[in-house]
Amino acid sequence: MTMFDDLKGKKILVTGSTAGIGLEAAKLLAGAGAKVAIHGSRSPEAAQSVLEQFTSDGEVAYFQADVCSSAECKDLVEAAADYLGGIDVLVNNAGGLGGRNGLESIDDDFFDKVVDLNIRSVVMVTKYAIPFLRRSAEESGETSSVISTGSIAAREGGGPGASLYGGSKAMVHNLHRNWVKEFTKDNIRFNTVAPGTIDTAFHEDKDQGTRDKISGTIAMGRFGTSEEVASAYVYLASHAMSGYVTGQVLDVNGGQMCP
Ligand code: NAP
């Protein structure tokens, strides 16, 4: 088996994989032969056109859940594990800005929305996936892997009105540091992918002037694409490629920030 066969038959749940970065990561993983549970909050009917984009050797199925709800996180993990026959790799990618509000405009509803979407989701999905990831490592003798999507905002604070978003993503980065201490004995690895400014629906509120201004702050002079971020997940999912890598943040940002 070569490094590139390593993901064949792996059982992988990718949250937030109906669009953007998660969709491209899921496509690459399925293309490498993994069986992938696709997830989003949209209805199964609305996800049909997403599933049609998977042409490869891998098998995929769609699961709907609102990851702002702990109960739905539990149901999602159980349904995905049932379909996959276990979980070898968990990608916690669902998340988002949730809107923009300066500090003086933050109310309880906005606070809960941003924190639930970016923190409750990662904590609860990972919590319910742990028994499956532990079993995967025990049975295979290899590491299992959790990859969460962090952000450049976790390192530099976030754009206007995104303090809670940036803070939430910083918490995601730091949760992993703790879980490395708790779960390395179980052979589960935890790594974060921190995208810079990636051209997805996330930036749809920005006019061309704002986009040009942001591009001027990026060493490569342009936004990244979801495809350019997706391969980082493949690397971190593979025991053969990254079996000794845990607790790291992999920045994919065109040189926008070099921490
Ligand atoms: P996107 O295109 O808007 O995709 C977001 C994905 O998350 C979709 O699949 C969406 O599914 C899912 N999702 C959102 N809210 C959900 C909920 N409550 N329950 C279940 N699923 C939900 O955005 P993206 O830019 O690819 O973002 C992916 C991740 O990267 C996010 O964690 C984001 O914070 C992070 N990130 C993005 C950038 C960037 O510049 N784009 C930079 C740094 C980090 P449905 O549409 O089906 O609900």
C-alpha cells in the first residue's frame, strides 16, 4: 500500500460539506476512495445536486442536521456511523460568521448563534464521535484523526463585527490542544486547518472594493479557492502521511499571515 492508497475504504464524516471548503474536501476524500458522510442543514432534496457532484470511486450519503443543537449533533454522528460502519476520520468544518455586530450591538441571540454554530458544534460532534474514533484506532492499529476548520481570524482577531467569530475559532484551535492531552493515549490525532480568505459564500456580503482591499493584504494578491484548502484535509486525514502530526494548526492563507 502506498501513501496514496491510505484513504481507500476509510470512514469519514465531513460536517458542512454541502458547499465551499467542506464540499471540496469531501470530494477529494471520496476521490481517494473513502466512504464519506456528507452533511449540512439543508433538506435532503436541496442536497441532491450536491450528491450528483460525486462521481468517484468513493461512496457518499447525505445527512441533515443543525449543528447548533447538541441533540442533532448526537443524531448526526450516530446516523453517519451507522451508514459508514464506524468513523475513522471526523472533519468538523460546519461553521460560519453568523452575521456582523460590533461589541455594543451584541445581544444574547447573536451571542448564542455564533457560539453554538462554531463551538457547540465542534464540542458536541467530537464528543459523540470519540467512541467510534477510539474503536477505529484500536482495531486498525493506526491513528484516527479529527480535523477542525479554524481560521486566520483565530490568530488576528477577525474582520469588522466578527469578534465573536474570531474568538470562537480561537477556542476551536485551543480545544484541540487540550484534546491532544486527553486522547493521544487512544491514538486519536487532532489538527486544525486555518484558512485565510477563501472565495466562498462566506464573503458574499463584500463589494468589489472591499475584496480588492483585502486582496492587497495577501502576499499572493488574491483570495484562495476551496480546492486549494481541501488538500490539507486529505494530508491530515491520512495516517500514512501525517501519523506523527497532532495538535498543529495548518495555515492555508496565501501568505496573508505567517504566524
Ligand atoms: P460555506 O460555503 O458557507 O459553507 C458552510 C457549510 O457549513 C455548508 O455546508 C453549510 O451547509 C454548513 N452549515 C452552516 N451552518 C450550519 C448549521 N447550523 N448546521 C449544519 N450545517 C451548517 O462556507 P465556507 O467558507 O466553506 O466555510 C467552511 C468553514 O471554513 C467554516 O467553519 C468557516 O468558518 C471556515 N472559514 C472560512 C473562511 C473563508 O474565507 N471562507 C476562512 C476561515 C475559515 P448548509 O448550507 O447545507 O446549511
